Amino acid sequence: MNFQKILVPLAGIAIVVLAYRAYGWAGVAAVATGLVMWVLLHFTRMMQVLKRAANRPIGYVDSAVMLNAKLKPGMTMLHVVAMTRALGERLSDKDEQPEIFRWGDAGLSHVTCTFVGGKLTHHELFRPAQDAAPPAP
């Protein structure tokens, strides 16, 4: 169960109650203003990430190897989209857990990411086989 969905609103309510007890309605107004600002900052960040991703091809990243090096389990889908600046190519069915997305580059390498509950749980890099002959000097 995702406790953030419960604990964050409870923490907000607790802060409002403590502000009322300490400063009255002026404290409630100050804390409510701060909470609304916090929500607006997160909303603005999400819109900026999605605006940047809308201008790129789906599933494309400049370097799949660099993306693989930067990925860590527990990252949110929004963080991965912000890093790639592109939406991933969906490999799983819609509204099915786990969600599987792929980002590839021009060299035919790709990274397949598995998300459960919006958090990265597993990622795997695929690189095509290189030619056996070394390049000429």
C-alpha cells in the first residue's frame, strides 16, 4: 500500500491544526497559502516535463547507455520522463501492472523499464551485436 497517499494529506491537516492552535486564523491562512504554493510548484514541474516530452518522438532518447547508467530503482515515472525528455514506448497493456516502457536511441540500443505503482522497479539495457572486424586504422 502506498502510504504517501495517506500520510501527506494527514500531515497537511496536522500542520493546519497546529497553525490554528498557535496563531489562530492568521496561521491557518499562512499555512494554507504555503500548501497551495507547494501543490502549484509540483503541478508546474509536471506540466514543464510533459511540454518538453511532447516535442520529441515517443520512445526516443539520445543515448540508451547513458540513460541506463542514470536509472535507479525507486525513481518515479515523471523523473524518468524528465531525464529522457520523451514519453516511453508502451510495451504492456493499458492500465495493467506492471507497466513496461522502452526508450531507444539511433544506434538501435534500447532500455526497457518496468514500473509498479509509478515507481521504477527494474531496467534492462539491450545493445545490438557489434561487427567482428575491428575498424581499419
